Amino acid sequence: MMIRYANSKLAAAAAALLPLAAPVRADDGWGLLNMTPGVTDISRKIYDLHMEVFWICVGIAVVVFGWMIWSLIAFRKSKGAVADTTLVHNTRVEIIWTALPVFILIAMAVPAARTLVAIEDTRNTELTIKVTGFQWGWNYDYLDDGVNFFSRLDRASDAARQLLSGIDPTTVPNYLLSVDHPLIVPAGVKVRLLITGADVIHSWWIPAFGLKKDAIPGFINELWFRVDPDKTGIYRGQCVELCGRDHGFMPIVVDVRSKADFSAWLKTTAAQQKQAAASAPAATPATG
Amino acid sequence: MAYAHAAGAHDDLAAHDSHKPHGWRRWVYATNHKDIGTMYLIFAGLMFFIGGFLAMLIRLELFKPGLQFFDPLFFNSLTTMHALIMIFGAVMPAWTGLANWQIPMQVGAPDMALPRLNNFSFWILPFAFLLLLSTFFVPGGAPAGGWTMYPPLMLQGGAAFPMTIFAIHLMGASSILGSMNVIVTILNMRAPGMTLLRMPLFVWSWLITAYLLIAVMPVLAGAVTMLLTDHFFGTTFFTAAGGGDPVMFQHIFWFFGHPEVYILILPAFGIVSEIIPTFSRKPIFGYEAMVYAIASIAFLSFIVWAHHMFTVGMPLAGQLFFMLTTMLIAIPTGVKVFNWCATLWKGSITFEPPMLFALAFLFLFSIGGFSGVMLAIVPADFQYQDTYFVVAHFHYVLVPGTIFAIIGGVYYWLPKWTGKMYDQTLGKWHFWLSTIFVNVLFFPQHFLGLAGMPRRIPDYAVQFTDWNMVSSIGGFGFGLSQLLFPYLIWKCIKHGTPIGNRAWEGAHGLEWELPSPPPFHSWETPPSEAVLAHAAVH
């Protein structure tokens, strides 16, 4: 697409200018300025959409702000400007600037609708995991494989985040963005999450995957992602719906592994959990 | 016929004129639109500083990662109370205060149509906010579920929960009564010859705002009452376990909430439409288009509510509908911005403090408008939702948007109210400090949101430190700069230089035909057609 091509050129130009100001890294501190393209097809589509709309807005801003600034300089009373008090109405230009935005909006709405349809296509998923948000952590249930575990803020972050803990957060690896048991998923597989809440509303989000969805008690929301096969690694996010005192302290970490590694892990973990359940004393029937 | 009613009110008021009330009775028993307007504005100013103080505490905790000052629950109370105080305590009373002062003068009336109702709608407010602020001292602390009060979280609130809801009921009642007064005044008290399409745009914007308020405040009251019965009387409107629906609250809340955000901005459009023509020395461009644009925005505000909740899991058709209706808002808003630009075009422009604030509004509100268009794009909104990008967006439209328009309006009409010209150099200092710091405060929040920082968190991952520090410095600078404002007003009242009827060379409108300060009962006799023609705004 023409627009996308222009985007990448402009973005490259902007990126080239940035280091002149200061040595910055795009993933840290001063360099954190924009959304990242992420590691799924959907997240890249969203990124492109975001940049397209952003550059359209920049274009409009240049025209409108240029017009304002020009007027403010050219029509200063101190420079002898005399007001043209007859200039109060012009049907033709008023129709143009009412109609023109319609076309710009259509140019934004069409790709947005197309991406939205792709996002909502939840067919042909290969792995289903139920995600339950609770105050304050997450439960992951691999529905077809009998694997179930809780995921909470890791101990190092938890110690450092106490009021006046005296621990410098910069010394804690991935402060507030690491958990005891990350969600483990395979790369290259369409993974479906069934998201719900146990107590209040939470929201599940990994920025690199491009989507977020609320975890609502009594509702099951669907969200899917397929991480590029070559993008294995750790991805981090946080709860994004205010859920009480420790809302800021329920991170989400996803460990994306190759299909083979994932299968091996799933098999071992399922066996371990089965054994643990068998050796545990007979539990009283669950009431919940 | 409209005037016969006004004349009746006038006779009644004239009887009091010989002994204009003094002392505490003047304020507690106030029925005069200017006195009540003054009380509203002082109240709004007080709340602005309380809400601003809370905001500075928020920025203090967010200055660096780690928790240095507050428990996370208290931090949540700070964000919740900051929003409730600023929206219901600062902005809305400020608009009602400006409406009280200006509308009777601008439509050629002696006073508001319903003076005792006016007294009542003001005096509800101090009690409402006493109740709300006292929640800081009750067991469990102030409400901490966000100003949006989403259940089930809100239902976990302690003693503050019913107090907050009762306070919201009081604020709602005050707003509805104030709005009825505005509507009745505008529709019945206009001077003969002051047809609707001759009214200044501030009056138009308030007429439409008042209808929005009457339409949606009862919806909010209904929603919070359902919360109350869910908590205390065993209903399950919003509890899934009892067959209720927590998402329904969000639909009802935002059906109120979206018109509400336009309630906060429409009178700002009105004020900017007064200030820009005055200091361009040229009538507003496209007066009728401006009126229709406000009306269109008001109409659209009722059919866009679910764009606040795209991540709750709506059907595709619903998401598309709310995306498209939201994008439509850009059209009338664009018309307004273009008309303001065209008003500047071929004008004779000067840069007094009100004009500076109006111009900053024009630029910075537009930036908030651009991020608004970006937020309308549903797939992108899945990334932006509940991050600092949203915080940056709505603060751009509310602070350099609404708050700047309120400050601009006060700087515009202060010479009229006091009969004295203030220290304009100090006003320019106030402007430049505010404008620089407000951008230092909010612009980096766009970066933080895009980089993935969620809103409403008391502590953050260390890579967000740099921009949070910048934002906090901007916050302290902006907050402290606002102290110039009450000082400037006090100095104006004490030491201002006396000024004639028309404080600004290019000002048009009936208020500028009255002496400065205006008489206690603004237009005791309706302005003649000649005066109306002289005051014509377009």
C-alpha cells in the first residue's frame, strides 16, 4: 500500500533523527516513545493501523496548525492588520471542510474494519487455555490437558514493592513484570484464551500480542493469538483494569516455546500434576 | 409574552433593591445571579485546588518506581477522588458559575428565571462535597474503585461506598436544578428581539449542555442507586451469581458518561467562540454552523458510549457501530476548529490573556482530538485501552481544553465583574507557565501509554521511570503556577484600574453594554433594539 510505504519511510526518517538528540534505546527509558509492532500477525496489523492513523493526524495537524500559526503571524494588529469584518460566512468552503473529513475517516475506517474482522475470527484454534483473573493474580487452566496453575508476582518484586521497602527497584530483574509461574504456550499455534474473572473485573494484556480483553465474573471472553514460529521468548504485560489494592501488582508473563519444547513441557507437567493429585489426601468435595 | 414574565420577576426584585442584602445573609439567602455565580466560582476554585493537590500527590508517588509515600489502596483513593472532585466539584460548578454571571446579562434579563432554585442548587454542593471529602476519614478510606465505579469492585467499598453514592445524588440534583434554571432563563427571559439565533454562542452552548445534563444525570442516579441496592438490599443487578450483569453497569454508566464529557467541554466551545472574535476584532465565522455543530456533537454523544469499553467483549457489529459513530464526532468538531481558524483569518489579532488561553485551547484541544480519533479505531484501541495514552488523551481535552477555557473566560469577564482591569503581565506569566508545564505534564504520558504503562497503578516497571519523572515535574510546575490565578484575582479586586463598559476593544454582546461592574439586577429594563443591534455578536 502506498500509505504504508510512505509510513515506513517517514518512520525511518524520524527514527534516524532520534539518536541525534541523545543516545537512546527503543526499549528503555527515553527511547520508549511508541507502540511496538509485536510478534503476531494481528499485532503488526494493529501497529500499521496505529501508524497510518497517526500520520494522517500529523498531516491534518500540519495543515490546520500551519493555518493557525500563519494567521497569528500575518494578521497581528501590531503589524497594522485591519479586520475584514465581512468575512463571516462562505457556504462553499464550509461544505468542503464538512465533507472532506468524511473521506479521510472512510480511509481510516476501512482498514480498521478489515483488521477487526480478522481479530474476531476465532475459528480453528489448536489449544485452549482458560484464564481466570483474581485479586491479585491469574489462574491458567489448560482445559484439554489437565494442567492448571496459579501465576503471581514473583517474590523479588513483591519484596521490593512494599511501602518503603528500602530495596531499589532497579536492582530487581524485570521489576513488577515477572511472575512465579508464567503462562507457557507454543509458537506458531493459534492459541485461544477463555478469559473470566473470579471476583472483580480484570483485564489480560500482552502488548506484544496486540490484544487485551476484560476478565469479567460470570462472563467468558475469547481472545486468540498466534506468535510467529521464530519469535519464541518471554513476553510481559500487566492487568489493565482497576481491580483493587494490588491492581498494579498482577503481571502477566508468557513464555513462548517451540512446539516441541511446549509439548514436552505439557506432558511432563500434566504427569506431575496427576501424580501430585493422586498422592494428596482425599480432598473434600469442592463447593465452588 | 416572554418579557411579561421577566417584568414580573423584576418588580419582585426591585422591592428588595433599596435594601440590598448585606453580611452573611447576602450569601446564604442569595437569590441574585451574580452573587450565586460568584459563590459557584469560588467553590469551583476551591475544589480545583483540592483536586489539584490530590493530583500532585499522585505525581509525587509516581515520580520514581517503588512505593515511597502511599499504600496502594490510598493511591487508588487519590485517583478516584481526584476525578470526582475535578469533574463534579471544579469543572461543572465553574460552568454553572459562569452561566449564572453571564447568561442573564447576555440575553438581556434582570436575573435567572428561578432565583430561589438557584440558591438551592448552589447550597446543595458544599454539603455534597463535605460528605464526599469526609470519606477520607471513615473506616476503609475514601472510594478507591475509580470514578467510573465499576462493580463488582465498587461493591467492595467500605463505609465510603454509601456516602459516595449519596454525594453523587446530591451533585446530580444540583446539576439538574441548575440546568432547569438555565433552560427556563434562556427560553423565557430573553429580551424582546433577542431571537435564539442572535444569542451569543456561550448561551447556545449552555442551552444544549443543560439539556444533556437533564437527560443523563438521572441515568447516573439510576446506575448508582442500583449499586446501592446490590450492596445493601440483596438485589443482583450487576452480580452474575444472581443473574445480573456487571457489564450492564458499564453500558448505563457510559450512557451517562459520554454526554457528561461533552457537558464538560461544550461550554468551553462557547467561551472560545466569544474570546476569539473579540481579539480578532471580527465576528465569528459561520455562526449558524457553530450552533448546528454543537447540537450535532450533543446528539452524537448519546450513541457512542460503548467506545469506552471496547475490551469487554462486544459483538463485531457493536464494535463497528460504535467505531463509526465515534469517528463521526470528528466532523462537527472539525467544523468548529475550522470556523475558529477562519475567524482568525484576516482579523486584527492581539494577544491579551483571555486570547492566549483561547489559542492554547485551539492547539492543545486539537491534539486531544487527534488522539481521540486514534482511540476510535477499535483494533488500535485494544492496545490503547486503559493505558496512559488514554490518560494523556482525556487530560489534553480537559486541562488545556476545558480548564484553559474556564481560565480564559474568567480573564475575559473579570474586568466586567469587578469593573477593574487586572495585571495583564501577570496573566501572561500565568498563561506561559501553565502552557509549558501542562505539555511537560501530559505529553510524555502518550509515550508511556504506547510503551505499555497501564493507568491507575501506584508503581511501575523501571523502564517507565524517565518519562514519569518528566511528567511529575510538569505536574508540580503546573500545580504551583495555578497559585498565580487567585493572587491575580485578589490583586485585581484590590488594586485594579477602573475600566469602562467595554473592557476589550473588540468585545460584542449585551454584557458589554452594561456598566462595569454591572448593576445588581442586570437588565432592569430590557435593552432596546438599538442596543441589541450595537451588541450583535454576528
